[in-house]
Amino acid sequence: VIVENAANLRAGYERLENVKVVQTRVQHIRDTRASLEELEGPIREATTAFGLIRDRLPIEERIRLTRRLELLAGIIQRSEKDFATHPRQVQNLISAENTVKAILGEIDQAWQGYARAQTAGYWDLLGIVRRLPDLAPQSAALHQALVAMDPPSQAAPRGDARLRAFDDGLGRIRDRARAFSALPTPVLTFLTLVAQEQASLAHLTPEVLAWLDEHDYLSSFDVRFAGLV
Amino acid sequence: VAPAALGALERLLPLLIENRVPGRSSLPTPTEWRQELQAIKRRSPTAWQEVTDRLWQRVEPAALHKTLRASLNLARGGPRSPEQSGVFLDAATALDELEAFQADGWQLTGFDAKTDGWTVTWAQLADAWRILARFVPSGNAEAAGRLLEERGRLDRVMGTSDEETVVGAIGETLQTMSRYQKPNQVAGAGRLEIKQIAEARRRLRAVCSAAGRGDVVLSATLAVSKPTIDEVSATVAELTTFADFVSNELDAVEAELARIGVDDASERTEAELTGTAYRRILGAFPSAAPALTGEGRS
């Protein structure tokens, strides 16, 4: 009895130990899958966003973000390889999660730079034309179109709809800006320099002066000594 | 029976039988033992002195029985005739008859047919029986009962296994428990030795055998000093405790295994699901990073 029970007990201990090892391994695998499931959303977000805006970015930015995504894919590939021998990949996947979060931030930044560059010229134009009273309705329309656009801090589009909305907004801005296309280039240059407080009397050419006089804007300008506060 | 021999026998038997039975409260001290034996030897013929010396040594039940028979036969006394010595007992017959005598409730009836060739008188024989019977320890039944119980326990625990197998199983089990860091209160079983268990078994077998043969043989068997009844009990208790522990622990382990109810396929399924998740995630990359170069893997 003692011999048989002792043998059964030893076998039971071993089975229990094996079961616990298997349980631990199963739990480790589940932990890994939970981490992967948490990671999947941000990765799809990043790859989709980058896919949408990639062609609009400067080449250097495009290469840099591509490499960042390759780095992320490399982390996950290594984790997949290690998974065969080390079922708990949570730590490696946390590293991937941190990387994808950083990449998402970089994609958003790249997008914001792009978006800002797309609208910056129109904001400058608005800064000039809004000082011209007889162009007030057009200025207001441009302003409305610019404000309706995503603010520069907005994240990169994660889907086609937002990208289309951005492009539509940009189209509206372009349409509204066309109202100012009749302005002669020297006049536009002069007004731009005035807006930047960099205009001098030399910029006030006869052509510009004539245009201002024609549109009754002469009283809108002061002349001051340069360098005086 | 010669008075000197009877006197020696009368003093020797209690020392041989009663004082070797563990649990008696009136054990003589070693000094008293020596003094008593010296006194017996001084009063005894040379032959009895030799017997005393031999009996003083540790003896097995069979040896003790044999010695008792020899000691009774020695009373015939060398070249002298039984008539000259006044003593003649066929010890083997005497002990056998003593058992039968006791079984009959110490009734003298029934001896007539068995006296052929005997040179002892009824009175002498009756005296001898009386002396021997007087020293049959009253605690025999109790001690034998206890040992019979111990034998039952030992048989239940050991089953048909030999000592070596049992000791091996204990050692392996303790090692396994240690390897898996299982707490236990049976480490003492690890000190059990093959010889110790074997001696306990032999002792118990001898007592059980003697128990069917009457009180004198049983007394002689119980009188063997090693291993003592307490030592035998301790050995059996150690084995029983270990066996009970193993049995309870086995129940607990089996219950634990049943509670956990592990599905062997679960690990494979989980691994497959996780592998799919990896592939799904990596599949999300090509649209954004079509050329996964080695740079990302450095």
C-alpha cells in the first residue's frame, strides 16, 4: 500500500507540477495575446494614417517614418520569433506599444506640418486683405473657410473621410482666395511687407501708389521714421 | 527437580521473562541485575552458572527457547544418573506439556498417558509446572495484543512489499517532495532503515507465532530485548504516519488535479490564436512599410 500510494503520489506531484507549468504557460500566452490585441489598434491607426498622408509628406519625412515603422515591425517580428520559446512577450510588446505611440505622435506632427504649410499662405493673405475695407466680404469668406479647416493641432487623418474633408476644406479656401487674384503682384507684395512691418517708402512704387489712390486706400497708411519706437 | 536447580530456575525465570518485558514498572537496576545473577551463580552448580552466562546475552526467541530447554536438561548433570542427581526433565516435552497444562487450566488430569519413561515423580513434575507457571507474566496477553495490532498495521502499510522497496519508496517520495518544495511532517520516515523495519517485522512475526503456542513460549519470545516493543511500535508508527500522510496527500493532489481540470489542448489553441494575432498585426504593415528591411530588426 505504502509503495503503491507513494508511487501514485510522486506521479501526482509531477502531474500537478506539469499542469501548473502548462497553466503558467497558457497564462503567459494569453497575456501575450492580450498585449497584441491592445497593440493592434494603435498599429492599424499608425499604418493607416501613414498610408493616407505618406505621399503628401516631404521625401525625408516619408523615409524617416517608413524606417520608424520598419523598426516597429522588427520589434514585433522578434517578439513572434521569441514567442516560441518565451510565451510571455508582454515586455517586448510594451516596447512595441511605446514605439507605436511615439510613431503616431510623429505622424501627427508630420501631418500638422503639412496642414499648416497648406494653409499658412492663406492666413498670410487674410492678414493683408482684411485691412482692405472694400474687400471685407471676401476676407470674411476666406476667414470662415480657414477657420472651418482643422486646427493645426489636429491629429493626422485615420481614415479617408477626414482626409477628404481636409481636401474639401482646402479647396474651399482656394476658391475663396481666388477673389483676391485680381490684386496686382506689386500691390500684393507691398501689402505683404506692410503687414510684416517691413515696408519702406521704396516699396511704394508709382504703380502701387496709383492703385492705392484709385481704391481710396491712401488714408489707411501712416508713414513713420524707421527705427523709432 | 534438584533443589539447587529449582532455586536457580525460580530466581532466573523472573529475570529472564518478567524483567525483559517492557512496560513493567519494577525493573531491576543494572546493579541489582548483576547482584542477582551473581547470587544465582554462587548458589548454582557450575552447569547453571554457564547457563546463566549464556542467558544473560541477548538472544532470539528461538535461541531463548532452546536455551531454556537446554537449561532444564542440564539439570540431569553430566555422568551422574538422574537418580543420583535427583533431577531429570525432558525439557522439550516439559515445555510443550506446560503449554497444554496451561490450556487445560492447570489441571493435572491427562498426564497419566504421557509419563512413560519419565523418571520424575508427579510431585516433582507438579512442582516444576508450578514454578514455571508462577512466572508466566500476567501482562503477556496485553503485550501480545499490542504487538498483534502493530503487526496488523505493519501488514496493512507494507502490503506485499519488502523492506528495501518500502525504504526506497519513502526516500524517493521525500526527495520528490523536497524537489517540489512540498511541506511535510514526515521527514522522520526518511531515517527509517531497512534493517530496522526488517527487525520489527521479524519480531512481530515471532510474537504472532508464539501467541498461538502458549504463554511460556510467548513469554520467552516477549522477553527478547531487541528491538523492544516500544522500538517496534515506534517503527510501525513512523511507517503508519508516513502511509497516512501519503494517502491524504494523494487525495489532496487528486482533488487539486480534478479541480484544475486542465485541458491539454488549451495550450495549443491559445498558441495558435496568438500566432494568428501576430500574423494579423504584421500583415497590417505592408501598406505603410512595404519594404521591411533588416534595419528594423537590428
